[in-house]
Amino acid sequence: MGVNFSNDPTATGFFAPLRFEADVHDCEVVGEIPSQLNGTFYRSCLDRRYPPRFPDDTPYNADGAVDMFRIANGHVDFRTRYIHTPRYEAERAARRALFGLYRNRYTDEPQVAQLSHNTGNTTPILFNGMLLSMKEDSPPMALDPHTLATIGEWNFGGQMTARTFTAHPKIDPRTGEMIAFSYEARGDATPDIAVWIFAPDGKLKRELWIKSPVVSMMHDMAITDRHIILPTTSMTTSLERLRAGKIHWAHDPAMPCHVAIIPRDGEARDVRWFHGTTKQAMLLHAINARSEGNRVILDAPVATGNFHPFFPNLDGSPFDIEATAPTLRRWTFDLGKPGDSWQEEILFDGLRTTTMVRMDDRYMTRPFRYSYMLMVDPDVPYDRVLGGNLSVRIANAWYRFDHATGRHARFIAGNTHGLSEPQFVPRSADAPEGDGFLVGVANDFSSMRSELLIADAQRLEEGVIARVQLPFRLHTQVHGWWVSAADLPSDLPFVP
């Protein structure tokens, strides 16, 4: 039987799987690429090669692909490649899906019972000369940063023994260290967390193991120059749930948030857990954090409800799309005082946001001013005649938030466009904070094509500087990563 996606409700229109790899040499450019842009923009993406075995599976269970825009001297070359995970190779050989529901081995076919679930479809990052594309249920997938050829699963030369690895490690801009963690580190539904600090050359400097008070999704983290911040969420699981053949996660509206604060030079005994409320239960992505005296200060978008319709509510209540929208909040943890709660401040007058937020990464761990977010703005006009009557909410704007003044600015791509998460690129290595560009992919639903957009981060209201147009639509992006030409390796320094 041939491939047939008719039973996949997500595989329609612009969001149908691409199922191809491509190279475009010297892409079409409308406008002028700024001369200061010299490097590569990577995107980790979702794209199913075969229809899912279960129609109620999540799109996050799709195969991983990496897109690459290489920019130099006003020209742009494009490449996209699938990540050849063990899962990808097994299903390619079988010519059908073999893995079942998202992160549930009990729903896989027997012949892949011992294979990795890795898709590598969430976040790309360059570290120690290799491109890592990560999925938080598995070790990173290593790729050649020039060709996108798959090298394989990477466990840091055997230094990483946990079964999983975060999709959001942090690279300290001052030290070059990578700080990372693993949840469900000893296997499905275990409360074990591993925390690592890797030197810039990939050598493990510190490892500690702790227990979480709950088993939950822990998607992101934050760091300061002295501390590591690990928040839980209200997404939970259990072995009973998995053995019953259900999707890995369910939203528990009664589960509050718990936050671990760990000294970067500390041990497991030094961890301090803080406990919040159900109104602080869904922190998926952090913006930035800093340590000031005994205080640890974290800025992040935080919601109260279930963020994803494919993960059911444990109490059986229907999915509430309004509860998915976070507000930007500042959490302050006072390590100099007893107690296990924190202070919360709502920023930007309670403006409803998304969780797809970025910053000028040079200011990670330090006081900062600007963040940049993908937004769903109901005030932005959308032409449903030309763009199509889409059944999903359109992320249609990029916002710059000024954390010093409380003001924001807005960028709009067009009235038939949806946007992906923006990436901030500084104008130069020593440019002031916020002086640079936003780059990111827009989907034009009227032409069924995608384009890379470049905007001045200080003049968002003026619109697009340049559009890099592709002759086809692109995969659905999760996260992206910019690497300047000066930071790209001339060759790979290792063979795993």
C-alpha cells in the first residue's frame, strides 16, 4: 500500500508534510541583505515522512529536519536535510511508521522496541564545532554544520549517561560553558534529574543528580553567572498512563509549579526547591535570569493552562485555547530568607503573549533590556480570501519588548503571512544590546511559499529590509539558531 496521509488531521494545506530535501544556490532576494549579516541561520523543524500510526498523535512526534540559510556578501544559499536518526532509518526501510504515540514505547511495533525514539526536531545549537539538533526525550543528534549530514546520536564521548537531554541547553556567553539538564533521566516517568556543566571543548566539568517533587515536563531552563534555574510544569505522566496506551503527557490543572535553584559550583545537597501555585504552572520558555546578591531574578512568559490540544486534561475538561496565552512575568527568589515561595510581578500590563521568545544572547546571565517574541495579534489584518480560511491561529507578528520602559514595538510580515520564532543577530560582535537584526521565516499562505525575512531590530515598525524568497513552502519550525561566520568551524574536530 502506498503512502496516504488522509487520516492525519494535521497534514492538510500549507501544513502537509514536505517529504523532500532541497538545495537552492543563490536564493532570490527582494531588497538588500545588510552587509553586516555574515553567518548561518539554522532551523530545527517538524516533517513526517510517513503517516502516524495513531490519528490523535501530536505533530511534535514528527521526523526532524534541519534547514540552513547561509548568508554572505549579500547572497543566500539554502539547504534542508532530514536528520537520519535510528528511527528515521528503520521507518525508511519499512516504508511505513513503526513508532506509536509520542514518547510511549508501549504503542510501538515490536521490531523497534529497543530503538531510540529520537527525532532531533526541536532546537539546533552549535557547540564544540558540531551542530546539535535536540529533542528532550533523547541524546542530541550531531550533524555536520556545513553539509547537514547526520553524524549520529551524541553522548559527549560517553560522558553523558542519562537517557534524555534537554532541548534547551544554555551556553554562557562569558565562559563558553554549556549548562544542560535531563528530566526523566533514568527512564520514562522517573523523577530523576541530571545536571551538567560542559567546558567549551566538550569535557564534562560537573555533574549532579537530584529528584524532582513531581514527574513533569521540564522543557526549558535558565542560568545566571552563579545559579541554574529548573522549573517544572503541570504536564505530567506515569507508567500506568503509558501502559494504558496513552500519549505521554497530560495536563494536571491541580499541579503547581516547582522551581529548583542550584549553585553552579554546588552539589546535589545545595539545591533549593521553591513551590508555586497552579496559576504559575506553565513556564515553557525562559527569557533570561540574573543573580543580584541573594536574589535570583527570572523573566519568562508563564501561563496557567494546557499549552497543547493533543495533550489531554487529566480532569476531562475540554481544551481551553485562551488559557494557552501567557503573560510576561518576573519571578524573584530570595535565597537569603527562609521559605519556599517567590515573588511575582506581571510585566507589560498583562499583555497576552506566546512562549516563543528570544533575546540578545550576549546578555544571557546579565541585566538586559530587550526580548523578542512571536505573537498572535488579533489587530493585524488577515486576508482570508487570498490567504485561505485557516483553521488554526496565525502567529502573525514579532514584538520587541523593552523591559526597562515597559513599551513594545511590532513587526508585521503581510496580510497573508504567518511567522516563525524570530532570531536576534547583533550588528557586530561589540554592538550595543538591541542593535542588530531580527531574522526568521514567514509563510505566505496565498502563494504557498516561504521566505526568510530580515528586519532592523530597532525599527520594527518600518517593516522588512529584505525578503529571501524560496520557490516552495518550508517545514514547521520549532526553534532556530544563528551562528556568525567567525564562529563556524573550518572542519569537524572529532569523530564520534
